[in-house]
Amino acid sequence: MDWHNAIELLPEPYRRGLRLREEGVGDAAIAAAVDVQPEALDAFLALAEAKLRRIVQRPVGDAPEGRGDGTSAIHHGGSA
């Protein structure tokens, strides 16, 4: 899977952060957009990149761990 398709499977804050960085947006603006402290942005983006690499390297046909919206694809109790 390529980067542009894989990024769609990331939870929204990670997807937004990576896209903003790709567009050349400054660190302070990215931190504000994804609601993290500026000093935590490097770690946040590193985590986003690691998640993206894991998706890109996943064999075709493997189900994603989540729905791309930050929620789990597995229902844990309660009624649907």
C-alpha cells in the first residue's frame, strides 16, 4: 500500500499532523491543529510515522486495527 492510501487509515489527528507537515506548515501551527504541546510535536509525529510505516508494510488483505477515526474496530460490550 502506498503512503497516500495508507494515511487514510490513520486516526484523524495523526493524519492531519503528517499532512500539514508535508504541506510545509510550521511546527507551532501543526501542534495547535492536532492539540498537542509544541514540545511534544516531534514525538507525536514520530508516532504517526511509525503507525503509517506499519500500515504500509502490512500484507495486502490484513484488516486495519481501527477504522481510521481513532476508534477500535472491535466492539467491547454494551449494545450496538
